[in-house]
Amino acid sequence: MLPAASLHSRTRTVSQRGHACNSYLCASCANRKTALLWRLQKAGRRDRGHLSVFACGGQGGVQILRAAAPNDGTLGQLLSELSGLPTGQIQALSDLGAVYYRDFNCPPKWRRAKTLGEGALDTHIAKGQWIRIHPHPRRYPAASTTDWASRVLHLDDEFCVVNKPAGIPVQSHESNSAETVPRCMESALGIEHLWMLHRLDWCTTGVLVLARTQAASRRFTADMTAHRIQKQYKALTHLPIKAGSRLEHYMYNGPFGSSLEVMAGKGLRARGPRLLSTSELPGWKHCSLRVTACEEVSSHRQGAAGEQWLTSLLEHDMQLSMRAGRDAHDASSSGHTAQQGPAVQAQTQNGASGTSVAAQELAPHDSARTIGNSGTSARHPSCVYECTIDLSSGGRTHQIRAQLSANGLPLLGDAMYAPIAGLTVAGGIADEQLLRRVDECLQVEGQIGLHAHQMTWDGRSFTAPPPWA
């Protein structure tokens, strides 16, 4: 087996901000780390067979180290020998949910050591049993910086309704099960367990309902399935859309991975953008939303905190726009045709893959003020519009983000969907333009202009004001 010290000494992480970080639990920059490839010393074929190393680079990259135990021992002892990490750091990683062991079920499954409770690292591991650790777990600073008690909108014996902040997930990440909204609320309120009932993206704010009992969870789920729950969202865009517009699309529902027919043989990651079509395709899921209101955001009705929040989002959106302009210029210089900006696409494209089904819904006199010329030097729009959206008929992954973007209206700050604004799939296979743009889609690092504003069910209504109000 490769010496632990040698393995550890050849591992390095570098923040995209340009500084080296040696902390395995750095909440301020762990999300931005780019993992360099693990460089292992040359070892014999027998030793290589015991060790698997995954270096997942890019934004929020997470390294994974797993191995078959070379001998009997405790989980903590074997992980220390494998990774070179001291016991204290392994304990901290276990508390986060970044340590796993594989059971002996058929088929065997990975289990979080955290579920074993105190003394998890003292668990006996047999020779040949697989163990796994995420040395650089994904971190969510909002978990520790948020005053969770002040985010409670309603609390009774059945439900806990929360105004979710941006920057923290509802579900566990594979490397971090501690920093989620349910776990943070349990800790803040002294509640033993809260059940997740529905999802909000980690970058989305607003009304989130958690159940305190399994009976309440079943009742809420039944009402959700029967569409007896009304959901209203607020979304920020740079272009208006007429009130009363209904957007209808079909969403690609998998499989994800490499060599996909829908991607003309290329890959599409499950955590990436959702592809839409304006026509029904086999296996694609219907999604619909209705825009009930749209008005320009005015600084006269904003508080100081809301104005500061929106200013920060606009600055981030401007950076994304400038980066997109540079990419378009580079593509033009390398021989690719310059791509039109989202507003132009939404109003002028007639091609099957670029058709915007709600292009006619854009307000012409308003959108003309913010249309760029050809993508390479497009002026960044200064107007901001707040769209009120009714999503009571369902709610699929990224639905609002994907549908508005498909109609040339990407949300402010949405680095994942802005590159493919105005583009949809025709005939079940993405065209060259969409394939190229999907490669430019990035994971969202901060907040975006999307807020779950109100939820109504069982005669009760819960409202959370948007952070820009």
C-alpha cells in the first residue's frame, strides 16, 4: 500500500481566488476550490488495485478518496492511514457527513458513518471492506451565518415554515449532510427531526415547508400530488413579459451522463441545465407556468437592505454578461458565427431549435431599450422587472429558470441558463448552437433572481417578502 504520508503530501488544493488553502473545513472558500490531480508515486499493480482517487475539478469540486481496507481496524484508524489526515479532522469530516463505509448487504450500499452516532469512527471495518472520505467537502457558509430562528414564518405541532436564505441546500450533498435547511432548523429550534416536503434550489430564497411528523408529511405530499397547493414565485429579469402569459414546454428527463442521443453523442450532467422542447417528445415531461404580473422594479419601494441586495446581484450579473461577451468575441475570432443576445433571439429567431414560444409576449416598447446588437458588444440592460409566477400546476427541477430562459428571459445572476437563453431542442436532438452553449453553462455560485413568495394550502397562506423588497 502507498505510504499515507506520501499520498497526503502530493495533494494540493488552490482557490480560484489565487491563494492556497490548507484547511479541510474552510467554509469561506471550499466551494471555490479547484482540485489539482492527485499525483501518486509509481506503485505496483497490486497496490493500485486497493485505491481509487477521484479529482473532480471546477466550481465546487469535491475530491473523493476510497479504498478497500488492507487489514482489519477501526474506521477512524484506517481513514487516517489512507488519507494522512489527523484524527480531529477526520472526526470533523464525519460530523459533516463526508465519511462513508460500505455494508455487506446484497448489493452492498454506501452508508454515512454519521448515521452511527457517537463513536462512529470506532466502528470495526473488516479487511477488504470499502471505506470512503471526501477530504474537501462542499461547504455552505449560510449555515453558520444565518439567524435561523428569525427565519421561521410559522411553527405548530405539524409543520415548520421557513423563509429560506440563498446559499444553502434543502437536500444533503454527498459530501455534506449537516449543512442543510432541515438540519439547521432542527439545531436552532431544538426539534428532533424535520422532514423535507418539497425542494428549492440552493440559490433560491423563500417559503419552504418542513414537516414535524410523518403523518403531516404524508398529508402534505398527497395535497401536492393532487395540485391542491398554490405556489407563487417572484422572478427578476431584464426584459418584461405580458401578464397572463402561459409558458408551455417539455423537459428532458434523462438519462444523464455521456454519449447521449439528445446531445448528438455528447454528455449532459445531471447537475447541469435542463433541456426544453416546445413540442411533445417521448419521455419528456410537460411543464407549464403562468405569469400573473410583471412590473419594473422601482428603488422607491425598496428598503436599504433590499437595495443593497439587488445592487450586489446586478454587479454579479454584469460580470456574467461581460464574461459572456468575451466568450462570444473569442468564438467569433476562432471562426464561429457570433451569437445574438437573449433579447434578440427571443424576438427574431424563427429556426426550430431557437424559436421562443413566447417571443410575442415581450413588451416591444420596453424590450427595444435593452436589445444588444450581435452578442459581441451587447449593452448590459439596466432595467429590472419583477415577474409574478403561478406554479400551482407542478414544479420540476429548475422549471422557472429553464422556461424563462428558453423564452429569452434568463433570471438575473443565473450563470447556468443565461448561455442557452432563447434555445430549445427540436426533433429530440440538440443542434450545434445549443451543444456549444451548453458547454458554457456554469454552476451558480451565489443568489439569483428567484424567490418562493407565497404558498397556500388547507386554508392557510404563508408569505415571505423577497430579499430585494
